[in-house]
Amino acid sequence: MPRRDDGLYASMVLRGMSRRAFLKFSAAMATTLALPLSYAPRIAAAVTEAPRIPVIWLHGQACGGNTRALLQASDPTTAELLLDVVSVDYHETLMARSGASAEVVRRQAMTAAPNGYIAVVEGAIPMGDEGVYCTVGGRAFSEVVREVCGGAMATVALGSCAVDGGTPAAGGGTTGSVGVEHVVADTSTLINMPGCPVNIHNLAALIVHYATFKTLPVTDARHRPLFAYGNLLHNQCERRAHYEFGEYVEAWGDEGAQKGWCLYKMGCKGPETFANCPTVRYSDGTSWAVRAGHGCIGCTMPGFWDQMSPAYARLPGPLPFAPGVTADQMGMALVGGVAALTVVHGAASAVRLRRWDVEARRAAMSAEGGVVEGDVGAATTDEAVEVAKTDEAAEADEAPTIHGAPATREGAAEAPTTEDEAAESPTTEVEAATTDAAATTDGGAEPDGEAAEPDAETAETAEAADEAGAHDPGAGTP
């Protein structure tokens, strides 16, 4: 495999790194980047041929924890990569005693790198009172950040303070501190790496990713690389099983704490935090906060000093009036509500379709009755139906009768039934008898309502009844 004399691998060999250690480092970077181990040889080949990448490290309002994490990394592979291979040409904290000479070095580094450089910003950027709360070489830190990041091939906001202002931007702050995103003009090459402090292995993985694939890693909506901030910390925690079984530490030092139970009730913010701390860990992969018995404080989340406080208490529930309700329970309730609304909507749709069907049938009945919707006197379907019924009644009235009695069964059913009506019609019984006799003969009324022709016997019976009624006027009364 060809090797550059001024490349990353050559610099590592000069510092005494063995080939075996180099391959182990490549495998570790593949794991950190969430890549299969099959990518380790590709990473090794890329690092072997990659040129040294200049880095300009700016330091604003911060405690310096990220710089200390870099300098105190006991893993020789990571330390060598970042201090020698990456070529930190300028670091404000490490070069503070150089004064004006350090500023000359910074300007030279900006113009000397033919392939560009990586700008690393640590600390918040104060904007209040024209930036007088943090100055470098007599200039506001915000001006230096714009100048350096404007000519960088990539900008890395390292630590929570550089990402969103961190502690200086917390409630009660007076410096008006903001993150890098609010200062630089172009955020297309911005990489936010929150944490307090950042795990230095993630920074090394970022640089290796660029050296291997010649591009920056995929980020989320907040410009955070997914390989480090794409998974919920809670899902990676070694105490997750205790959470599922409801085994919690109730007080520091109790039986649950001694057995390594879940720290959620002690204020652990793992269920709300996205980071890879459980897999990468700190102190050369030895441990991390929860493994050491302390809950996560959510330092990788936006505005964690305010949003994740207090550190030793559970976050308030999503419903202030029901603090015992969890987000999962509220989500299940919302899903149930949506399902219920879906059922109601389906039922309402079915009723509406049924109503349309009924109206269509009424319209059809109106058309059969000779009434068209919209005509004068039949403005509605119901009125059209009434008109049709009136016409049918009129046709029934015009049917032939036998001595005053309707020839149809419907007409016979309308014969007087009360005593008063019978008294007013003396011949009612005779007419009814005549009608019954006519109905029992073959020539009775047809089913379709047409009047039947009386036969000879029926006619004789009717004449005899008339004569009897003429000689006995009271025969028709009860």
C-alpha cells in the first residue's frame, strides 16, 4: 500500500504507533461512525493517504472542558490523531501567552492551507453590547468567528456552549450569548456537536469520516451528525431492562442503587436525550455517567441548562394539570381519540349516503306521479308525493259505485261505522249487504281496484232491497 511521507499514517509512525494499533484505531472509528467493521480497511487506507488537515481552534465563552478533554485523552491513538495528524495550527487557549504573535499565526494558517481548513469553535459567542464581553486581539469574538468560519471548508461547533449558547445563554445571563449557527452566514458546512464536554472520540470520528469519504457526515435538522446523535440514549442504556420492569432507585444508596437499577426517578434525562454516550463512553471507553451511578443531565439537548433542570428531579409531564401522565400514555390516548373520530366519521358518512338514497327514491316517486321537482306548486319532494297521493284519491272517487257504495275494497272500508253516521244514512246496512254479496261473486272487484260488473242475481237482490226500503222507511236504522 503506498504511503505519503507527510500523511496521517506517516505522522503516526513517527510517534511510534504500530501497524496493529493503527488497525485497531480504524476499527474503533468504524464502530463510532456506526459503520460495519468491513469498513475498517477502507478507513485505514484513506487515513494512510490523507494529507494533514489544518485546524483553527477558536475559544469563546466556555469553561474549556472540551480543550481539556482533548489534552487529557489518555488513548494515544486519539490524542495523536487530533494533536499531530490533524495539525492544530492555531488554538487560542494554548497560545494565549503568545499575544499578538498568535494572531499572526492564525492569519497565516488561513491563507497557507491550499485545500482549506477546519474551523473549530468552542464556547458561546456574546452579542450583547456589541460583543464587548469577549474580545480577541482587541476585536469582538463574533467578528473573529465570522472571519475564520467564512473561509473554512467545514465549521465544527464543539460543545453545548458553541451550539446554542450553553451556560452563558441560560436564564439570567446578560451577555446575549448565542451559538455559531446565529453568527455564521453559511450553515451548509456547519456541524454541531453538543455535549458538556464532547466525547473526543466523536470529534476524531468526524475527521476520519471526512478523510475517508471526502464529505461531511449526515446530520439531522439541528446539524448534528447522526452517528453520534441519531439514537435515543435511553435505548442504549445498560439499565434499560430495569426501567421496563419498573425497578427504580428511590433514594441514593438504597437497595436499588446498589443493584444498579434505573435512575429515572432520580432525575435521569436519558429518555429525552439523543447521544451515543453508552456505546462510546468516556475515559478511554471505561465508563459514563449512568454506569458510574449518576443520572444523565441531558447535556446534548438544546438549552439543557434551562430545559433539563433540575438535574436531580424528573421533568414535568406534558400535561401540567396531570403530572403523573407520561408522554407515552398521552400518545396512546391521542391514538385512541383519532380511532374514535375515524369511527364517528365513518358512521356519519353512512348516514349521509342513506339520506341521499332516500332522497333519490323520493325524486323517482315524484317523477312517476307526473310532478317534476322545481315545478310551481311542488317545490319539494314531499309536496310532490302529496300531489301524487291526491291524484290517486281523485281517481278512486271517480270509480263506479253500486247504489252509493264504492266498488273497491278500499271504498267499502270507508263505509260509515258510527251510530250517528248510520242514522244519517238509512240504507247503509242494505248497501253494505249488497257490497258484501257483490264481493263474494265471481264478478266482484278485481285486485287492481277496477269496478266489477254486477251479475243478474245481484241485480235482483238489489231491487228487492230497494222495494223493502220503500215500504219500511225505518229498516235501515239499527
